[in-house]
Amino acid sequence: GAVVSQHPSRVICKSGTSVKIECRSLDFQATTMFWYRQFPKQSLMLMATSNEGSKATYEQGVEKDKFLINHASLTLSTLTVTSAHPEDSSFYICSAVIRFQYNEQFFGPGTRLTVL
Amino acid sequence: KNEVEQSPQNLTAQEGEFITINCSYSVGISALHWLQQHPGGGIVSLFMLSSGKKKHGRLIATINIQEKHSSLHITASHPRDSAVYICAVLRSSNYGQNFVFGPGTRLSVLP
């Protein structure tokens, strides 16, 4: 099956710094990538939908100026958590879709962010 | 009320037991997925259903579109089945389609 990677897998940073998380589709071109957040013992929550070459669309309650998403190519989307705070500590997961086939999403392994 | 509900929330079983996890949803969907999330966090898609029943090894998934209900069954459960099982429904949005996730069912299978 299709493979999606995320980097880094784990990051610890100080409050106030910015963190960039990469999501790559390794063997296919992803027309759409989704970014999810998962707090401990909770389910995944969609943060934003990222279509290649256009601005990301954010879910209600997700600050677009805080969570910057760039989908500059068909194989790479980045999520930058700006001025991170401890409440941003979470598990961030991306998924990728081939040619708008939303039925079939391939998930990345996730990035665990801890903000001290 | 959440759009996607699962039961039970937690489940502990002895190895070899037959396990059922239920999912009910309240929105119109185009498909339903069962996902497996291991302790490390990685997610694997087990099934995609739009009608009927699917079987893969010891796993069986069914969906009843009229009743807005799906079940995931595990036969002859094994400790390696221990994971969180998540029901996710695919629904239309202003921007295409996206998943809405259930809260997950945490399964522990004891040897």
C-alpha cells in the first residue's frame, strides 16, 4: 500500500518556539493531505484540509495563524506550530489522498509534540 | 451528542474470545472505515465499507446503512490484537470530503 512518512516522529521544544512537521507521500502524489490532532485518550480531530497549490482550509476553532500549513508539492505538506505553548502538546497525524479518492486515506505515523 | 459513537469504550478479553465493537453515526456518509491504532500511535486502515459485510482474516466488519450502524468483529482474539479501534465516517464538507472519527474502543486481549 501507499506509504506516508512524517518527520520528526517526536519533538520536544520550549514554549514560544516554532516547530515544523513534515508529511510526505513516498510513492504517490497526494492531491489532498489532512492534518489531525489527537490529545491523550481522545480521538483524532481534523485540523485542516490541504490541497496542493492552494490555501489550506481550517476547521472551526483552529487558528490558521498559529498552525501554518503549506502544501507546495504533490508529495509534501508541512504544518508549522508557531509560538508553541504547553497546551499545543499533542499527537499530530497527517493523511494523504490519491487523486481526490477521499475514500482511501493513508495515514502517517504521527508526530508527538511536547512543549515545555 | 457526538456524530459518531462507539461502544464499548474499553474492552478486556481473554485470548481466544470473540469480540464485537459497535459504531453508530448520525450523519449522512459515503463510507465508513475501521481503523486500528497501536500504542505507538500509528494508524492502519482495516476496512472501508459502504454496504454489507467484509472479511479479512480473523476480522469481520458489517454495516447497516438504514440503521446507521456498523460492527467490527474479531474471532479467536490474540494479545497482538490489543489496540484502539476507531470507527471513522466519510462525509461531505464544503471542501470535499473528510473523516469524522469515533472516540475509539481500547481493546486489551490477555494471554
